[in-house]
Amino acid sequence: GSIDLDQTLNELGIDDHGSLLPIEKKATIDHLITARSGIYHAASNAGDNSADAPERGSQEPGTYFLYNNWDFNAAGYIFEKLSGKNIYDALRDEIAIPIKMEDFDRNAQRKSGNLNRSKYPAYHIWLSTRDMARIGHLMLHKGNWSGEQIFPRDWAEKIVSTITPLEEMNPSRFRDGYFGYGYMWWTWDGPENTGPFKGAYSARGAYGQYITVLPALGMVVAHKTKSAYGRRTGWSEYDKLLNMIVAAKK
């Protein structure tokens, strides 16, 4: 209750190198965590769709989806500013410990990025496959872990609701897939949102880290790729594996 998602960046005093535009400062926290901010300032780290961004200042906040790391990095900064907690300490104390993660290492969690590009670093999170599965299990049970409500059920439902439907995804090539987007979760949308994938959603991390929750089957799939060896697992490869697992489950 300490963070009002309708607060604007202007109200929060959020700015960056070279200054944000007045229209960009109208974006809210809610816009940041749904990737609908309309802010196309360079992020401190790569790995987004900023190369496909419209001209800065051309999109009213809340009206246009684009997966942009600046949004997420700024949201992490705002979380720390308003909560008074380091984001990794909060992850440890409010999730990792309560759900009894087996491998969580606070010392392995560190921010990174080129702070000459943006003041806001990325806060990548390093988890083992089985701890990723615990996150999925927590979400499958709507924030409840062994009878303890770790975070509110309505928040668990809200963050995996489709905020950006398939037909509004950007860049436009994303509309040939089957994902919409919620609050940092990718949601099955359109014709594929049926049968075993009804209501399904997935976290999609760098190099091939995936957590997929399939409520219709009561199932979670966690997948990790050892990127230190130069390996990558693209979504198409993982999708084939996922469908084989679903077929075996059925």
C-alpha cells in the first residue's frame, strides 16, 4: 500500500540524462510496469525492442506497448525510492525466504548497465531452475504458499491479466505470435488462449530462462540455460519442448 501506481514520473521527480520530455513525465508507475510508458530514452542495458521505438514524444503514455528496458529499470529505482528497501533484499525477505527457496544467493544478485546511457541500472535476478519453479508454483496458487498468503490474491491475478492484447503488440511482427502482455508477464492471447493454454502465462528471461504457468493443467514448467557456456534457448525451441510436455501431461 506504500506505492500508488497512478503516481506520475513528474510527481516522483524522475528524470534522466538529457532530460525526459514533458509528455514522458506524464507516464505513471503503472505504465512503466506494463511497458506502455511512451518513454524511449536509452536504457542502461540492451535486450529490448528499443530499436523499433517510435520517435520520442510521439506516443501518449498508456497508449502504446513497447518492451523497453528503460521502463523496467526506472520501475526498480522507484520501488527502492518509495519502499526504502533494496530490491534484492525485498526479494530475499518477502519471497525467497517465505517460499523456502533452496539456492537463493543474495551475493549473486547485482545491478549492471552503462550508467552513462541512463541513470537507472538493470536489476537482473539469478535463480536456480527449482527456485524458478517455486516462483511459478506461487503464482499458480495466486500468491499462496502452503496456506500462507505471500502477496495478495488480487495482485497475483492482476499482474497476469492481459493489459496489451495480441492485436496491439508492437513492433507489429509480434502480432503474428500468440502473446499479449500483462505486468511483466507474457500472457497467452488470441486463438491460442484455449485448451491446456487457457489462461497461461510466462516469464521470459535472457538466453533461455522461462517460467510457464498453465492453470488449466495445474502445472508449472521452469527452464534454464547455462549461458556461461555460450548457450541460448530461443522461444521457438522452448515452445516445442513445452508442447511436448503438455502433450505428455494430457
